[in-house]
Amino acid sequence: MVAAIQVIQSASSAEKLLKPERLRMLELLREPDSAAGISRRLKLPRQTVNYHLRELEKEGFLELVERRPKGNCLERVVRATARSYLISPRALGGVGSEAGQVRDRFSASYLVAASARAIRDVSILRQRADKAGQKLATLTVETEIRFANAEARRQFAEELVNLVARLAMQFHDEKTEGGRRFRFLVGGYPVITKPEPMEGASVRLE
């Protein structure tokens, strides 16, 4: 079954994925196709396409769908294992983002670091749950709010913090046997109303 998102957790896998021709192949292989089909669509030599597809399949980015007769041989038909891919901060090792390294909780850096930690943690937990044959309990709440001004935004943030603190105190239980800790992340940022391609390969956050 094709996953919605596949999280890449090693630097070597990320390195093998982040090549323009391979990214294009994965995009085309959201629908099953053969090396010959990809070769025609990208106007690349069959041998080159075969090499890239083998590398992608080794790393688990492609899966075999079927082998179908073509002439005197069998043609392999493959497809992408996910609709989209995401690189975990875990793949960066010691230079990966950590929320604990950023002190200002109102900064863009903290929000990005906390989000990165969520990506890393959920991917690890998903992997463990799959091995144990269990479901992973998660919750996502997402909405958009249009504030009249900065003061209204500040008041909302203050009430939200107080509400979360009250709920945390009400439901936090250190003693009951069998209980389990959950991490909740609440963040906010302006809605992008005019999507544009990002300039440059990276963005620095203070």
C-alpha cells in the first residue's frame, strides 16, 4: 500500500534521494511504470534510468508492482512507496535541530525546532508501532484565525496558554499504573496567501 508520507531517517538515504533526476522519477512513479516508460518520458538512456531505479528501490523509495511479459522477457513495473517524502532531522545527526537549544519560545527558530522534533519522534514511534503490530495514538488540531490586530492576537495567545495549562493540570497523572506521557505542540504562524518558490537552498532563522 502506498503511504501518504515516508520519513527519511538516514543521511545516506537522503543523499541518494536528493538528485534532480531521481526526484523527477519518483514524481512520475506515483503511478506504476517501467524503466522503458520512464526512459521515454524523461528522454534519458534506458541504462541510466535502470541504474537510478535500482538505487531508489534499494533504499525503499520504490516497490515492485508486477512483472509483465514483453517480447522474450519480463518487464518490471514499479511505483513510488509514498505520495510524498520528508527528511527527518535525525538524518542530520549532531547538527539536526533541537528545541532545547533555542530559548526564545516566541521565535521562528523554536517553532521550527519543535516541529522538527515532532517529525523525528513520530517517525520513530510509527516504526516501533509497526514492528509491534500496534496502532499509534496521535492527535492533530489545525485551524486558521484572522485577528483584527496584534492586541487581539496577544489576548488569544494568553488565553490559549492559560487554557492549556489548566487542562494539563486537570489531566496530568503521575501515579496511575499503566499511564503514558504524551507531548502536545501548539504553534502559530501567518498564513501564506501568495505561494512563491523559495529563493536559495536554505533559510537562516535567528
